[in-house]
Amino acid sequence: MNLKSDEIEGGWYILKDWNLEDFDRNSIITNLHVKYGVSPFFRVSVQRNPRVPDAYSITISPSGLGLPDRYYYYTDQNDPIQGAYKQLIRDVVILFSQFTRTNAQKFGEDMFSYEKRIAEITPHIYESINPVNTYNPIKLSELKITVSSLPLLDILSAMYPECNISEETEVIVTSIHYLTEVSHIASTTDKATLNSYLIWTLVREYLPYLSNEFTSTLNLFNGEVYGYQRALPRWEKCVNLVRDVMGLAIEAGMESKHPITNISLGVTSRMFDEIKKSVEQRLLKLHISSPLHKYLSNKLSRLQIQIGLPSVTRNASYVKDYYSKLMILKASLFDSIKNSLFFKRRAEERLLTGSRPYDNIISHTINNPTRISYIASSNTILVPRSVLTAPQFESDFPSSILYGRLGVEIAEAVTSSVLPFDSQWTADFKLLSPFHLTVNESYEAIGSTRSCILDFIENNNLAPKFSSELTISTLKHLFAVSVAHQALNAALRDSVHLHQPSLEKLEESNLFFLSYAESQCSILTKEQDLYDNVVKYALSKKSLLKTAWQLLPEFNDVFDCSARHGERCGDMF
């Protein structure tokens, strides 16, 4: 699976005899977005409209950085990741051109400095976590006044020709401040620097598909970012590429060949019902206002679960129609990648002109094929087929084992529906106004618990980089473990107690927490740990397990642990 270097080398204008007098900024930016799926300065996507259920809107969000997050541009000057990125640019330039090592080094420094300018205005990732902050609907005619240097109308018209895009078209901009500032940067950059940056974004996008001489330097860079010593084999990259494009076909085929049994469906559904009841009981204990409790209870009562793909989407005729506009050329990877881009655009265009009932479910299934998730815009828990297959799942496993593994994941998805920031989506699939009392109160209700968790993380040095937003994902996880344990006890209340063979000394709660702890047994590199903290705002599994062991009363009670972290973290656990 290789691209030939000359397939993208033609775009490397700065290394050719390119006449900068003929440089057309808007034309190049448009071509990169439309023809190559590259996103310099901003990214265009199609997302659910937060105020119109079942409708979709064009969304414009920040883009253009080569490093995973703006944080990496502001570490120490001798930071190995910064050095590896500059070296990546330098080595690629040398491979593509006749640049000397000195000139290539300068090119790398220049590109890093230019991207750092963009990083300065790029919003923190945590700002995009809150959907209320990112919902900024605006017409293209209004954007034309403040971001006139970016050819938004031309790009959107070419990307979605069947949607009749005009200046009256309303789009959602996740950060108007960023788009305004980056437009200013683009308009004030000299031609040579801007040309270099645009072409670097093109090469950076397609670099993973080039031959080994190109990917070897990329592997060295990724090794510094994620800490692994050996890159993914080529075949695994191919599998990921196929799954990205053919995700529905793969899932539909696997479900047809290995269907989810009725017993597994029943076990999962009963677990879901018990967990919902437990969350409802927890809501009664929280110190929140009556209107907020009513709002969350209503949302919880209307929460649905989707196990595997909807049956209609597994039909061969549905899958064939879904991929009818996808063309794969076995002899040309580059053309196939561009064709897959065209296919995705047509799928997005269909969403804009009139979505089908299960498009949202399909999209989330493709993006999260191995993890249970909560779809806020549909108020639905999605349980993919893969989590209900051996060895992770067997329907005749003891309940304590099932709740400790699958139950915690379901509980985390259920609690997401009633905790910030997904709680800001209503049961009617609409996003609350930022001025709605529920928005502020739901966030304030967990304030003391978040502070307690943050203190514990800082005092025990459980994260390379601390942030208050890190506590939200941690709080959800701890709450989910506690809720799943409560649901297990409720499910076993009227059943006959049986000890498991060879585990006679262990009660159900012991097995639950052992099963949960086993699911958290993984050790990450320090680089991957930092990436998860910075980009995903998540603790490592090892740190999550330590936090649960110290802060959850039932965890301590079951194992008779004397070491506890001060007071309980509020009334949530």
C-alpha cells in the first residue's frame, strides 16, 4: 500500500521552478480542501444541528496544526517532540527536493514558527468540549465581512454542489474569534511562506501512504509523540484505512456472520435497565433544584439503547446502496483515496439535503467500533457488536463479572447523559441555550466533587499535565463504577447466592471490583499518557484505578482498605 512520491510531488511548488507572481492563495486553499481533503487553517465537516432535530449543518472548526495540540508548541525549546517534528519536516524536504541540509533545517524551523502563530489563536480543546460554546450559527454573507481572505463560499459550493450553497447559507462556526484571526494571518503572510505552509499541509496529509523511505522518518516522529518503539505494520495501516471508509460494510458483514444472540441482547438490556434505575436513585440524593432534577429524570427516562447495527442497515441492499458512489481502483491507491474522499463528501451532502433515519447511528458505529458510547444528539446508548463477543463477553458469565466489565462501560455512557456537558442536550435532541438555568446549575452541582478529584490527582501526581477539565471525565468514570456496583447489588437482591468454583472466599462485590480492576490493567508510555491528558483530557487506566480505589467508599469497604483520601468527594459517590 504505497503512494508514488511523484503523485504528490507535483504539488510541492516551492521546491520547483514555481513563479510566485502567479501564486493564487484562494485557488490553492480551495483545491486543497476540495480535491485533496486537506484542511489548512480550518476544517469543514457536517454535524447534527443542535437546534433542529434530525437536521444537519455545515460546521467550520479550527485546523492546520501538525502537532496533536497547541500545548506541544509551548513546551521547552529543547523538547524532544518539537525537535522530532522539525526533523520530520527537514527530512521530508530533503527526500522531495535538492535542498541542502542547512536549507531544509531552516525550512523546518520556519514551518514550526508559522504553525506556532496558528497555535496561539487556536482554542484549547476543552473549549470545544462544551457544545454550548461551539454553537455559533452565522450566514456566509456575515462571515464574508470578517474573513474575506478565506474563500469559504467557493470551498463549500465545490464540496457540496447539490446543496445550492449561497451567501444566505447558515453554517456553524465553533470559534468565530479563531476564524477571524486565522483569516488575518492568511492575508498578511508573504507569498513564499504561505505557499510553503500550504504545500507542507498537503504532504503531511499523504505522508503515511508513501514508501518506506518517507514513512520511516514519520515513524520516528510518531515514536516521540506516542512513545512506541515499533511502528504499526503496513497491513494494519491498510486495515485502519479500509475500516475508515468501509466501516458499515465490515460491521454489517460481521453481524450477519456472527449475529448477536437473543440471550446476549437480553442480558445487555436488563443490565441497561438496572443501571438506569440506579442513576435515577442517585439523582434523588444530589443537592440539586427540583427543575434540574425533573429535567434530568425526564431525559433519563427517555434514554434508549441500540445494540449493534439496526437490522435494516445490515441488509445487503442497504449496504450496496450506501456504497453505490464509492469507486475503488486496485492499481492506484492515490486515486482510491481521492475517490473515498468524494464518497464521504456525497454522504455528507446527503445528510444536508435529507438524512436517513439511521445515519447518526451508522456514523457513531464507524467511529467507535470497539467502545460503548453515548450519542447526545439522539439520547441513545450505542453498544457495538464487538463488545458482546468472546473473550470479553459471554452471556453465561457471572453477573459480577459482567457488571464489572460491560456494566461499567454502560454506566459511564448512561451517566454521560445526565452530567456535563452532554446533559446540555435535551431529551428532544436539542441543545439548551447558554442562558438556560440548567446549563450553569448542572455544572455547579458537581463543583465540589470536581475540586476534590483535582486535589487528589495533583497531590498524587497522577497526570503529567493538570487541568480542571480532566476531572470531568474522571468524575464520570468514578460515578459509573459506583453506579454499576449499586446496579449489581439490586440485580442480585432476589437471586440465590452462589460462590464460584475456586473463588469460594470471594463475594459478588469482590468479583465485581476484581473484574473492573482487571479491565484497567494496562500500562502506557509516558508520552501516550501525556497525549491522553492533553488531547483527550483523560487519566491513564492505571491512574483511574488508583483514584477509584482511594475515593470510592464501596471499593474500600469491599477490600477493607484502611487508607482513604480524607473526606468523601461530595455526595456523588
